[in-house]
Amino acid sequence: MDLSWYYLKGILTLAGIYMLPVLGLSLLTGFTGLFSFGHAGFMAIGGYTTAVMMTKLKIPFIPSLLIGGFTASFVSYLIGKLTLKLKGDYFCIATLGFGEAIRLILENVQYFGGARGWPGLPLKTNFITVVVIDIIAILIIRNVIYSRHGRNMIAVREEELASQVVGISLFKYKMTSLMISAFYAGVGGGLLGTYLGFLQPKIFSLVRSTELTIIVIFGGLGSITGSVAGAIVLVALPEILRSFANWRLVVYGAAVVFIMIARPEGLMGGKELSFSAIKNLLRKPSKN
Amino acid sequence: MKKRLLVCLLCLLMTVSFALSGCGKDNKNSSTGETVKIGWIGSLSGDQAVWGQSESQAVKMFFEDINNNGGLLGKKVEVITYDTRGDGTEAVNAVKRLTGQDKVIGIIGPNASGQAIPISSVLEEMKVPDIATVATNPKVTVVDGKVKPYNFRVCFIDPYQGAVAAGFAIDVLKAKTAAVLYDVGDDYSQGLTQYFEETFKKKGGNIVAKEGFKSGDVDFRPQLTKIKAANPDIVFLPYFFKEVALTTKQARELGIKATFMGGDGWPSEQLLSMAKDAVEGSFFVNHLDFDDPEVKDFKTKYKNKVGKEPELNAFLAYDASLMLADAIKRANSFDTEKIKEALETTNIKGITGLIVIGKDTHNPENKDAAIIKIENGKYIFQQKYRVQ
């Protein structure tokens, strides 16, 4: 076993950064039933806002991250106001358009460096910060899901009409879910910018959005543990496959397809890994 | 049952991952033992794969030659190549792997500024020098007036290339007016446009039209119609050959008679077969003269080995290898700090011209640019040109 910790730490940090938008998307897609292909757009907003706060306004790191998150959240409110009333797939298409629009706007705003990117951002994100932020993020999202609001979101996912009948406001819960999810994506974007020390609109392309959705589905819809595991596995997978050189991404795609066929419900399949679940798991084999 | 299946699956994944990442890597310090390791990163997959693959072949070819002639300071060189699929975050991972796990003594690549900029923090942390091949953004080596200690490059930079094109247009072609069509979503295209405009105006020329398009577009007639109305002497097209072929064809169809000019995104065998007559009589700025005897030597050697014509990147990757090997020889050591210091005083003749690294910029200073004209479906070298 000669894995260098330095290299491993890099991958884990990146996985931890992607975990935030994935957790947000998990709430939106896995628990509220709305698909989004524009979360890279929210990451971009968060990333660029954080960068502006830190370099131009000299605000410290953590407040900048939060401002980045809130800005993304605010933009998602505007988007949600316009599109959340749309039924079915229309919302998904609207987010797709939004994500691309954000990227194209950033590519042409020379103040942020345009398509050439924005180098020289302060390097504040390290492994420890990412782990701490991830733990806080997981705890918050867990509490949201187990609260009354979370149950209402799940009700919206399961059956819109029935939940309306029992008095749940569809719009309100979809909006809450979208805003929390955008906040997570925004903070994730801020972390990415301060990890790389560089932002370029190209980083937040449509491919990034689809990757996030793939991770959520791969991990298992409606499972926080699944999203966490999915983020780690799918960020690490391309690195693990480095020995395949030119064929790496082909193998990556094939591996994802294979796992999805073998386990259509995703890694966790809506289950959560908690302490009691581990206890059950350990008990069961001994019974047999 | 399901849970157990899941646990099995996870275990399997973990085992496979560790087995794969561990295989074939001896983690000895590279300066001990029989071999030293040198890394290359770039796009082996994705939309820039053509260039990346050509680069990695050239680097491998160079060090194979060195190994056949007794190696570097008596040791064999092993080249490790990693794919970045054109993505900055992947480039960071790849460099972490090269420096942390493989313990390379120097890195060649990547071929784009978007990847070369984010890796500098890793290089500084691990103190390993990197020579970028065609990352032409000035900020790859210098940010806010400070030079990045471990980032070098072998190509000239965008301001220089843009300035050369503008200077040549005015001084040699005697142009008074120019129009620019550029890719608004491309960093390279934006950079060239900006510096072309600056120099052209400074030298007394006039930019009469500036139109943008978005990568992936195939119809440029709306922009070209506006350019035609402005009637410029030259039309500057700072982007890659595929779109260049489309635009030049459509422009000639619309009856634009102006001379076309471009940058180092042009030279490719495919441009000539795609655009045919449309690019006839056009000029572009290049890193080298294709007919130079040394360049020809390299071309035949590459073709014999790989079976394809080398792309432009291959020449620069070859020169980057040359630069690194020269620095190691002069440092007479595999210590990365000493190699970095030796790189700062590089003064060698590569196949793309004289490479003299500036200590404060880490760029090759005053590298000659080659002006190439397309005549009778061939790239004809015109002259070396340098901006004063």
C-alpha cells in the first residue's frame, strides 16, 4: 500500500467540496422530486461571489463563503419564482437554460476575467475546513429532512395532489428545497474557487451539472448517506482509473452504467447508514 | 440481504481501487535507484485530445532517445503521462499524484492555461518545476507582477502573439483598417483579440468591426455581413482551424476580399483540406517555420514512430523536454530546487527557435514568431518577426 497521503488528501478534499452541491441536489431531487441541470450555475454564482468578497472587499473566508451561498440562494429564489409553477419536466429544462446562461454571462464579464478565468484567488480551502463544513452540512440537512418541513417535501415528491389535499403548499416547499439546495451549491462553488485559487466559467459547464445529478442518482435517490458515498466514489473513480490512460473515461462510463444496471436504486437505494443500521447489519449474519 | 449485497459491493470497490492505484508503482524516492521520473499532463481525452496525444508522444520520443544514449546523468528516465480531460480540477489531481505519489522531478504540460494556472499552488507546495507547452495566458507564470517560482513555459504569450499579428499587418501588409471576429466563450480567442486590438490601435490602425460568436456555431454569415459592410483591409480570426475553415469559406462566399490573419490555432493539416481556396493568401502567426531543417528532422522522426503528422503542440512539448533535460544536466543533480534554478538561466536552441528564459517572467524572452502564408494549398514560411 503505497498511496501517498498528499495525493489521497487532494482527492478527498475535492470529493468533500463536491459533496456540498450533491447534498443540496439530493434534497431537491431525492427528497422533493425536482430534477435540476443547472446546479453548476449556482456553484458558479457562489464561487464568483465568494471570490469578489475576498479579493475586492477583503471580507474574511467564512463570511465570504456564506455570502456566496446566500447569493446563490437569492438567485434561486428569483428562478424559482418564475419556474417552480411549471409542471413536470419544464422545471428541469428551465434550470438547464439557467446554468448555461450563467456560464455565458460570466464568460463575457471582463471584470471577473471573462473566459480566461480569474487567477490568484486566496487559497483558503484545505482538507480540515472541508471536513468540518461537510459534517455541519450533513447535520443540517439531516435535521431538515427529519423535521416537519422535510416530511412535507417527501410528501410533495410522492404525490403532489394528495399533499395539496392535506394542506401542504407545493410552491412553498419546492421553493424552500430549491433555496437550501442552491445555498449548498453556492458554498461548494466558493470552496472550489479557494481550493484551486482559480475560477473559470468553463469549470461550471453543463457537464458539471449532469455530473452532480449522476452522483445523486448513483448514490441513491432519497438518501443522504448515498449522496455522501456517491460523491466520494464518483470523484475518486476517474483517479483510480488513471492506469487506463486514453481509455479512462470510457471505462468510467462503463463502470457507472454497470453499477446502475446491477443496482438501479443506486448505492444506498433510499436507505440511510446510521449507528442503529450498522448494529442491525452486524447482528443479522450471526443469526443465520 | 440488500444491505449485505451493498456492503459486498462497497468492499469490492475499495479493494479494486486500492489494488489498481497501487499496482506498478514503486514509491521510492526518484533520485535513488536506476530511474528518474518525469511527468507529463494534458488532455488525452476530451475535445483537445488530438493535441494532448501528440504532445505525450513527442515527450516520450524525446526521453526514449535520451535513454538510448545513456540516459540523464547516468540514469534512465521514465515518463509518466496523466490525462486531465481539459479540466482544471483534474489537472490539480494529476499533479498531486505526480508530485506526491510518483515523486517526479519535473513536469511538462499542460497545454492550456485553464489547467496550468490552478496547478501552481501544488507545484509551490511540493517544489517541483513545471514547463507548460502552449499555455499562452500571461498569468500562467506571473500574477499581480510576481513571478510564480515553479511555473515556466516554452511558448510565447498571447500579448506577444496578438502584437506580432497586429504589427505585421501594419508594418508589412500596410493595413490601415482591421476587423476582428472572435469566439466570445474561449479564453485564447479573447486574449488574442484584446492584444491585437491594443497594438493595432497603438500603431495607428483602426478597428472597424469587432464581432463575436460562440463555440459550436457553424453559421457566421450575420457577423460576416457586418464585417463586409465595414470593408476592412484585413480580417483577424483568432481561433481554431475548424471554425477558421467555416468562416473563411462563408466570408469568400459573401464576397469579402480582405486578407485573413490568424494565430497559432490555425496550423493543421485539416485546415487546408477543409477550407481549400478560401484560406489562400492568408497569413498567420506561428511558433516555428515548418520548413526549417531541424523541424523537418523532427517531423520525419515523429512520423516514423507514431505514423501521423505531428500537431503543433508536439514541437513545443519536444522543446519543453529539451529545456528540462538541459536544466537537469546543468544542475548536475536531480534536486528539484536546483533544476528550478537551472531552468531560470535556460539559454538553448530548440526546434521552435532560441529559448532564453527571463528570470522575472519565466517566459522565453523575445522569441521569434514565424509568419506563415498559405500559398497554393501549402504553408509557406515568410519571415521571422519580432515586435519592437
